[in-house]
Amino acid sequence: MIFQAAIDIFSDRGFDRATMDDIAARANVAKGTIYYHFKSKEDLFLFLVEEGIDLLQESVREMIRPEMKGIQKLEAAIRQQIAFFDHYRDFCIIMLREGWGAEERQKEFRRMLTEYISLLEEFIRQAMEEGDCRQTDPESAAWTVFGGAAITSLHQLYSRKIYKTDELFKQTSSILLQGLRK
């Protein structure tokens, strides 16, 4: 209840305009109940982002099979990330719009993404070893893949167009991976 109410309020009003009173009212709980679990609005926000990133990473891991080539794993990760942001639209909005707020929040946001980025790096390294990607810096490439798919998804959410996951995946993966393929 609190989790969804916070996502709704942060997505609708943004971090700065959201209040704990708003979240409590939407969750139909006393404000003290929220403060029992979170010492501040910032803590609640960071919890939401961390939970969401964990859920994204888990959904990508579920798509990966050991027999897949590295490039296939990377394609599956892009597809799943785009589908995830479509399914969790409000989370996508708060994570990508509000995650780059205050400097301390940015540091936390990047720290939380580190494990997911490492997963993408692993796929890129495997693809390079298999000869399906040119040699490049896997960390920079992983951030590029994450950022490209994330910002493209966010743009689609804000553009009021119908979000077509398959079409968006084809366009995004083609653009992102064309530079990686030999």
C-alpha cells in the first residue's frame, strides 16, 4: 500500500512537491506509520528506487539462459528493460526523472545501478569474447545500453504515443547494437 502510494505521488507530483502527508493519505495510513518504516521522504524514495532496480535486474536474469550467446543476452536485457519500463510506467518516470536530483541522490542512484550495469557488462564481455562485438570498454558500453533504452522508454511515456514494446525494442536494439556488432 505505502509502496504503490509513494510511486503514485512521486510520479504525479515529483519528489520536491510530494509530501509524506500526500503519501499517507493515498495509502490510507497514518503519517506515523510511514515514519515508522522510513526516517524521511528521501529514504522512502531511495527505497522505492532500489526495490525497482532489483525488480528490473531480477526480470532480466529470468530471461537469460546459460546456452545463450552474449549478444543474445544483451538483446534479451534490452527487450526486458523496455518491457519493464512499459509495465512499471510510474516507476520508470520517478526513477529516470527524479533519480538525477540532488548530488547525494545521484550518487545513491548510480550505486544502486552498479549491479545491473555489471550484469550488462558481463553480457558485453561475453559477446566480445565470442567475436560478436568489437572490443570496447564494457562499462561505458553497459551504461550506454542502459541509458539508451531507459531514455527512449521515458520519451515514449512522455510523448503520449502508444508504447509499443516490440517496435521500441527493435528500433532501440538496432541503434544500440549496430555500433557493437562487427
